[in-house]
Amino acid sequence: MSSNRDDVKDFLVSRRARVRPEQVGLPAGPNRRVEGLRRGEVAMLADVSVEYYSRLERGSLAGVSDGVLEAVARALLLDDAERDHLFDLARAANASPVRTGRRSSTPKTLRVGLQYTLDAFTGGPAFIRNDHLDILGANALGRALYADLFRKADRPNLARAAFLDREWSEAFYPDWDLAADQSVAILRAAAGHDPYDRDLQDLIGELSARSPEFRAKWGVHDVRRHATGEKHFTHPVVGALDLYFEGSRLMSDPALSFLLYTAEPGSPTADALRLLGSIDATDRRDAVRAAADPDRSGGRP
């Protein structure tokens, strides 16, 4: 990828189409030919000329001031994640072309201290992922939650699982569309932050080639932060799980996100997590015993 002009153009056009005139104090009128705002209306709201805004919407963000970006973000009613994405696109547009196609600097392993930190949290599933949606490490409940994925890979990727392992993902996510949209929006934000990350572009290319659903959702240009909210899963062993999650960037490595899932005390989900933890502990204990005594497990004739 040598330029992000197409991403800039598609993002601005899609955000402009989403804003209704009445949302920004303009008359809707019966004879509008465009969905959302006109370019001239965005230019007026951002206090720039129509010609200047049209240049931005053609994908040229090089040299655009922070003040103009802020004004455009306000005119298009961008939320915090979308505003950050616009600024990321502008930074990428001004980046040196020598960065193009470089290998990713996104971490793919965890320091041992981070794994110890995960293991110390026992109140619910916890895991650390990178912006490619690779799970780099988890506590015992986190591994039990995603047990099917960890059986297939040491570092499972949540986006690949959602789009390329549909039998698993449609059973695991009660609302598959929502989960898939969230995965795409996280990847889209990551791509805006660093469009020259070759590993991320390889992942996006793989998903685009193998999943028409991913291609369609990628074209929507939605971005999001993954900081707090609720998650709903259907675990194959313990059933429905309705969890609260909190996520934060690691100060030591902002490319990594630490996510904690918790259940409401006394809820069916809290009971299900205790059961899941008990089953997982029993399975791990049995595996250790089998490894120590292969005769008992049938490992030796």
C-alpha cells in the first residue's frame, strides 16, 4: 500500500452520507439528491471552502491542519473513535513512503510478567490481544472460554475465527453480525493507525479473499474503540454467558489491549463461570496426571 487516499475518500464519503441535515440544524427539504449531507454543507459547517473540502474528500489529507480536521470531525458528527481514525489517516498521509510495506511491529508474544498478571486474575476470563486480534495470552478462565480456539492454535485470531470458522463462531456468538462488525471495526481502526503494517494487510487480504461477508463489512468503514460494554456468548459446555468487559491499553506497550470479563454477582453467568472454572481445573489436573502416568491413561501398551 503506497497511499491511503482511497481509505480517506471512502471514510469521509461514508460519514457524510450518514449525517441527516436535521441533525446539524439544516433543512431536509423534499428534493435532496444525495444521501446525508452535501459537500457544500459539510464545507459550510467546517468553515472551509467547498473546493478545499472536495480536495479532502478526494483523499488528500497531506498537510491538513489539526484545526481543519477538528472542524471536519465536528461537521460530520464523528464520535471519539472516528475522530481518532481521521487523525490517524492524516498522519499516515504525511508519513514517509519508506515505511510502506514494512514488517509489523505489533507484538506477537507476551513478556512473562504479563502472563503472571493474567494468571493472578481469577474473577473471570482475562486475556491480552494485539490490534490484529491475536490472543497472545489468557488466564485459566480465558483459555476455558475460548477453549475450542486454543485447541487449534497457540495464538488464536478472533477475526479469522469469526469469519473463517463459521460453525464455531455462529454457535459461540448469539449475535454473529454484531460480533463480526466489532472485529472488522477494530481492524479498520488498526489499519488507519498504521496502513503500512504488512502483516495486518496480509490478514485483511486473507479475510477479504475468503469471506464475502468480511469484504462487505470492510467496505462500510466503521471504526470503534473496545473499552467497555457487555459481551454475550454461548459456551459449548456451560451455555449462555452475559459478561461485562473492561479493556485498556498497556502503558508499557500501547499496541496491546488488556481485557477483563466479569459477571454480575449471584447471576446465572456467575454460576456458569464457577462451573467452567471447576471443569477446566479438573481437565488440567487430569491432563497432568495422564502425562505423569501414561500407563493409567492408556498411553503405553
